[in-house]
Amino acid sequence: MKKRTEILIIGAMAMIAIGTVIIVKQHVSVNRDGTPVSIIGGADGPTAVFIAGRISGEDKQVAEYTSITMEEAKEIFATSGDYIIMDVRRADEYSEGHIPGAINIANEDIVSTQPERLPNKNQTIYVYCRSGNRSKQASAKLTAMGYTNIIEFGGIIDWTGEVEK
């Protein structure tokens, strides 16, 4: 009886180990050059893969963007400046109400080519969406394209300032 229990325990442990490897392999991967790749999934499985990185000469650099709070963004927007506020929600969401002066470029429309409405890769661009998920995705994609001043500040659901339609 002891032998049978030991075999069952060892078998269960092996199944757990194999299951863990399969799960990790599905959600964490590595690019050809060894850099990590995040797989962002939705309720129906992985929706997109974003690699936030670029190569500069022989040195590899990870593209980064800055995140600030909604209150910090509100203070910045209270002053005039040379920046763009970008709403990355769908057009129908944008038309329901957006931060005054924000332009709309949907996250889904940001692919591998530079958006026409963002010609200057050194321009300061503040990025938001509904809840903060798509703004992070869009920020990662833009920095991977070479944009240098991307600032992500979450979602409009936390915005306490004026909204225009």
C-alpha cells in the first residue's frame, strides 16, 4: 500500500511540473536574440505580442516610456506646452467624451509603421485609454518604433477634469 501511495504522489508531482512548464512556455517567450517577449492575453487568449526594444549600434537598448499619475497629468495639462495628448481608444469611445485637445489614434491602428499624425519622434506624447491597459500597449509599441518622449497616464475612467465631446 505504501508503494502505491508513493507512486501516486510522484506521478502527481510530475504532472504538476509538466503543466507548469507548458503554462510558462505559453506565456513567456524569448525573441531570436534572447530578449524577453511578453504575450498580452485577453479573455479569449493571446491578442497581440509587443516587443519593446530597439538596437542602437552594437548595444541593445530596451525602449522605455514613463508612467505618471492622472493627477500629475492634470497638473501638466493645466499649463500650455509643446505636447500631444493622445487617446488610444476606438473612435466611438473617443466621441463619447475625451480629454480636451486630445487626438485619437486607436491602439489597434498603431502597428509597425509610424502614425502620420505623429511625425516627430521626439515630441512629448501623453497617452491614455479607458482603463490604462491599451495606453500601456500603445506606449510600448510607440517606444519600440523609436519615439523618445512617451508618457502613459492611465485611463479616462480616473479623469476628474473636463471632458469634451
